[in-house]
Amino acid sequence: MLENAKNYFAPMHTAEHILNQTMQRMFNCERSFNNHIEKKKSKCDYHFDRLITSQEIAELSSRVNQTIALNLSVSEELISYDEASAIYDLSKLQQSDNQTIRVIKIGDYDRCVCSGEHVTNTNEIGLFTITSVTYENNVLRIRFKLA
Ligand SMILES: [Zn+2]
């Protein structure tokens, strides 16, 4: 549930949140443990046990696009470290005194701790397309772009 604290291209990075949540819902897997987000193309890596089928790829992108099409508002919520640690895995964060945790919510679809930049509504994301999926060493890599 923890995203890297980088200043990503906001539409791509927000699509990544939706992709992660959709992966969790479809396959009951963890959010991507490694990713590379760029304006033209991005990739997310998941700990996984197999390559997903072309039918699953189609369903995954369809679900992501259906979520984007709901025009969900993207909002932030600031909560205390103690409150956040009860809900989220904060092991990748460095704790400091009186730290406030920023939670990004995409409608009621997704919530995660993140300090990156996001769009304010999913209608700014565009069409999500999976360009390729590969599987190696227990890692499923999904490459995608926006149009
Ligand atoms: Zn984020």
C-alpha cells in the first residue's frame, strides 16, 4: 500500500494507483514493489506466480478504464503516524517525530500512502493501454501507456 515518494508524471502515476488496486482485487496480490513511471510509458513489477493470460490482460485493462471513466475525484487526507500505522504497512517510511502521513484516495476505489503528485480527477488520465506483459524470476512486469 506504500508508493515511492517521487515526483512522477501525475496522470501516469495516478493510473498506477488504479492499476495496483485492480491487481489486488483481481489476483489478491500485493501492490507493485518496483516501478518506473514516465510520461510516454511506464512499468510496474509484481511478485507473482505465473504469466497472466491475454484474457486476464484484457479484463485488467478494461477494469482500469472503467474506473477511470467513473470520473472519480482524487483527494488527500493527512493522518497521524499512529493512525496510519494501524491501517497501512509503513515499514518503508522513515519515522520522525510528529510525522503526518498523506493518504491518497481515488473515490472509494483506492486508498494508499503516497507523497507523489496526482491528478485531481480520473477524467484527466486518458485511455489506459497495456503494451506488454512479461514474467521472469517470479516477477510479473506490466508495461502500459496512456492515450
Ligand atoms: Zn501516488
